[in-house]
Amino acid sequence: MSEVRTSFHPHADGTFTIESVQDAEPIIENNKLLQTMPQKSDWGRHIASIPVIIMERWCKEDGVDYLGLPKEEFTRMIRRKLNDPDWKWLRTA
């Protein structure tokens, strides 16, 4: 997974901004490659790879700490996101 760099930016008024940056291109390119391959397994299959910055974005936009949710609710909410056509590039199967 590509590295996430976090920067702290203080402002003159005492506020600050925290910025996270990640090169998600390798993850997206790998997702595209996996989309072209059959996903066969007796145990399970790879469904998606989600860059950390996308998870952070979803948490901020939705006001939900996805990683703090119970497993069933986390699965339901992530499935909803991955079924959205806007996020189809995250899916591998």
C-alpha cells in the first residue's frame, strides 16, 4: 500500500488544518488489473482495495468513524459505498 503523508498547518488565528496525502494511483491501477482476472476461490475473493485517503474522506463526508463500527454495520456501509457507480474503480470483483 502506498504511504500516507500527514501535514499539520497552523494558522495565525490559532486554528489549524491537517492534510493527508497519498498517491492512490498504484492501488487504482492494481484494482483495474484485478478486475480483468477471474476471482475464483473456495475460501473467498478479493472484493476491493480502498486507499486510506478515501476512507478518511468517507469518514469526514458521512460523519461516521467507519473503522469504529461493529463488523456487520461496517460491512453494510462499505458495501453500499462500493455498489455506488462513483466508486466502481475501487472494486476488484
